[in-house]
Amino acid sequence: MDLVKAYVRQELLGPLQGAGRWVSMGLAGSLALVVGVILLMLSLLRALQTETGTVFAGSLSWIPYLIVVAALGGVIALLVRQVGKRGLG
């Protein structure tokens, strides 16, 4: 019986601990990436609103938001493409 317990620990619990570390690092990395992308998009919006002068004033004030949404769509497309290239191995 002790042999079975040792075998289960070696073959089941060991890989599960490794997978848990892998998942936790992946979640931490994705959280950092999400926070970074949000901050970059906010800084892009702020720059477009303040540094362009009167170009986007009045009835064109919605254009910086459209530019930020398009940039975010590009970032999402790039990330989805990268995820599709690699597997778990």
C-alpha cells in the first residue's frame, strides 16, 4: 500500500504542483498585460485629446475615442494571433 501511495504522489501530485505554478504565473502575466494595455490606451487617449490642439474639437471630439478603440482592436488581434501560434508544449 505504501508503494501505491508513493507512486500516486510521484506521478500525480508532482505534475499537478507544476501545473499550478504554470497557471499562477500565466494568470499573473495576463493581469500585468491587461493593466499595461489599459494604461497605454488611456495615455493614448489623453495624448490625442491634449496634444492635438483644436483638431479634434467640437463635433470631431469623438475621433480620439475611435482611434483608441481601433488601436485596442489591433492589440487584441495581435494577441489572438500569437496565442494561435503556440500550444502548451
